[in-house]
Amino acid sequence: MPTAPIETQKASSTAITARNVELTYADGTRAVRGIDLDIPTGEFFGFLGPNGAGKTTAIKTFVTLLQPTAGSVTVNGFDVGDDPRAVRSSIGYMAQETSVDEDLTARENIRFACEIYGVPQSERAERIDDLLDLVDLADVADKQPKTFSGGMKKRLDVATALVHEPRLVFLDEPTTGLDPRARNRLWEYFREINQQGTTVFLTTQYLEEADELCDRLSVIQNGQLIATDSPNALKSQVGGDILDITLEDPTAEQRAHAQRVARESGLFEDNTIEPTDEGIAIASEHARRAGTDLLVALREAGFTVTGFDIRSPTLDDVFLAITGETASEETADENQPGDTIQTEVSR
């Protein structure tokens, strides 16, 4: 049955406002625990956390696929509980799994999305061509996605999420499983739509991705936000870059000795030097400048160094700095049954 048009341009300077949002599954699992957020219109915001941290469950409450057990959420000025269809009409949503129809061509997939989202007939042809150009699929517009690479399918999925020119787009781990080239191409598209004014909400397991794209991000653990800041500010809590030293004979005694040598060198703060399974790791703003001096000190102390690497902090490093445990220790389960509901939007 046809439905009345829904207002999709409600003025709001805040894309998402969440207050004390909680979600508990039927089996008692508390997947989201008291989330508070204010995301201004136009921001590129991220949820950073490992599998099971609560990222997907939280995003599903924001896009109305799940109803929060407690708390309130407004998206583009619409309440997700009181006006879910208006929320859906004002957003784009790219889930972890691609939702393209492999029996339709790329052009037909986008045309079908235009029909679902009620794009005026007179605007569809130009909109489809513009989106095919945006995601660099114009040359394969009339081919079926079953012949596409994973990266091409993801890009088509992006196009279908943008057909109605939403002011807010949710991207749930959009680059998982892609090779670096495909991932970087998607990054370019996400940057472009954000620069055009679209608010972007990204969930990711990768600090590199959040660092590359996000203005701000929240680190989420066991359904709770444990830190919210810019990527640079969060990385600064680690103490700088990470210097990994691999020893030829990394016994507990040798690793403790290497720690003493590093400490006595005076190159780093004592609390930045930690043992690892293969040697020692040092988090320091001076890692790149002082790394070679430490290598010399270790060799003079009789160590054989078989590995020497300076890298940027990872998700595990940030988690360790903030929580005292690594991201891999996360155990919550987001893959609960029954978390899919009808996603029809107004035509």
C-alpha cells in the first residue's frame, strides 16, 4: 500500500544524539551499556573496537534495525523509536555484508535502490550515472556483480546507499576483507562524500583506518565507550610510536636484561619499556630518533638483535594504554540471533 511522503530534510545541527543507550538481548547479554554521544552534522565519526565490542549492535540501534532497551536516540532530528521510517529515509546504511543483487546489473541495482528510496523518476537517470562515476563503475554499469571483485561489490554497495542523497551515512566495517588497493579506493569515496557535506559514521577494527578518515572517534569495549577524542589524541595516550625489538634468544632472563639496558641507556622513560614474547617493545615519541642508539647499546651489551621495527600504534596498543588489556581479549558476542527487522523505507 502506498505511504505518505516522509519529511527527510528536518533541520538539525546534530546528526546523532544518544543518551544512556542500552541494549540487552533476550539471553541476557548486555551488548550496549549506557552510550552517550553527540555527533555534529558534517563530522566523520568512528567507532573503534574489536569484534564483539558492541559496534554493530550500537549502529543497528541508530539505524532502527534494533530498538534500544533503554535510553534515547535521535538521528537527523528524528527519534528512532517514535519516527523510525523518517530516520531510515534520511540515512544511508552499508552493512558489513554487501547487499547487492548479483542477478541485476550494476545500473539495475542502483535503479532498484532509487525505487525503494523514492527518488523522483525524472532524477533517476542522472543520479545513477553520477553514482556510477563516483564509485568508478561506469565502465561495468551493464554487467552483473557476480563477475565483480569484492572491492567492486563494496563500491556498488556504497552507491546504493547514496541514491537518495542522505545527510548521514553509516558504514559498518566497510573495508573488512579487502586488499589494500580496494580499501584505499573506498577511503577516497568516503572522504569525497564527507567533503560534500555528508555526515559519516564508521565502525572499524583498524586504528589505521580510523586515523586516516575520522575527525573524532570513540573506543568501545564490552558495549561501553571508554574514550572519545581525535585519533591523534588517542594515539598520544600510547606515548608515541612503537619500537619492537626481537632478540635471538628471548628467554625471560634475556628480556629482563634487555629492559635494563634500554632503561639505563637514558633514551626512554622507564614506564614505556615492556617485555614481549620475542624481546621488548618501547612506546615513545623518540622511537624513531633514538631507536638506532638503542640498537647499538644492545649490541654492545652482547645481544643479537634479529628484528628491529618502528611502527605506529595499533588498536591493541591503544586498548592496552587505555584499559590495561589488549583488544584481542575482548569476548562479548555481537552475533546474536533475532537482530534483524524489516528495513522497508517509504516509497
